[in-house]
Amino acid sequence: MNIISRNIDNIKKRILNAANGNGVTLVAVTKTFSANDVEEAIKVGITDIAESKIQEALPKFDVLSNSLKGINKHFIGHLQSNKTKKAVLNFDLIQSLDSIDLANNINKYAQDINKIQECLIELKVSQEESKFGVPIEKIYGIYDHCLANCKNILISGIMTIAPYFDDKENVRPYFQKAYNIYSDMQKKVGNEKFKILSMGMSNDFEIAIEEGSNMVRVGSAIFGERNYDK
């Protein structure tokens, strides 16, 4: 058993312990990691992968075209307008919908290819300037806009990125806030397809699951530390 396989096995056990019987989707965040690393993860049961840069993802997808059959591809980075068409063409779930302009763009390109593009609205739960996302007070407006005007978009939930803390317990209130918004939206929209709460990463996914996450995005805990200089 190689290191990637061991790590995935360990993470799945930790997810089960934290989830208390609830279903949680493990998304392997493959950004900066090689096609060989991705292939190893798929061989041991990973069904969902995530990338955050179109220009890095597409060459990797080309190399892995056979291995990626049946694999769900998630886009989790900030999506620029000039990259939207390629995102719609190549990703099953866009987790980072953060504006009405982006929604209109996604809808246009999805319409062009007769696709219903699944998206999550990215909720901003912290005041960090480096974080993208929609403030709490605007999230309902984006959902309503998509429902009324973007027939080729399916909003299936919320994604959020909490601040990093050395003491992981400090992150809990941010996940609680996101869960409360998600739960409130579920009741208000009354749509059974609104069912994904994507929160939690390598450092904090167990706390995120304890606070209601049903999708976690884990990269370095699977593949090792990233080398951004490669």
C-alpha cells in the first residue's frame, strides 16, 4: 500500500468517525499534484476530484482522459469570466459561484451546449480580504436570480472556506454560521436538489463534518505538502 492509498484509507476512517452515520463525500483536491498522483487516488476509490485553475486542470485531464471516466470533476477556485466557457465544458460541479455576473456567464455557456450546470454558491463567512465569496446578506438574492433567470444552472447547495487557525476549535463558529445559512436556505427554497454543504479541508474537515458538512475538500492530507514553485 503506497502513501496516497494509506492516507485515503485513514481519512475515510476519520470521516466515518466524525460523520456519525451521515453520508459525506470526500473530494480529493488535486491542484498542483501530478497526473500520476491523481491516478493513484482514483485506483483506491476516489470518485470526486477538484481543481482550482483551468490552465492547470485541462492538460492534466487530457493525460487522464481514460482514468477520469465516471469521475466527478469539481472546480473550486475563483472563476474568471474569460475562463467560464472552459469550466462549463470540463467540470461537473462549479463550487465557486460568487456573483450574478458569473451566474449569467455560466448560464450562457451551459445553454450553448445544452447542459444543466450544477453549481454551489460560495458563501463568505469571514472578513478576510483574501477570501472570495458572497456575503450572507446577498446569498438569497443570487439564488433567486438563478432560479428566475438562469435555466441552465442548478444550484445544489453552498460552499465555504473558513479561516485557518492553529487551534482548530476556533474554526467551529464559522462552520456553524455556514450550516445555519444552509439549513435556512433549504427550508426556504424547498428544493430537494439543494442538498450539498461543502466545507472542511485537510486541517479542519472533522470539525466541519461535526457541524453539518456533507462534502469535504481534502488535498495535502492525501497527497502531501504542495510545492507551488513547480
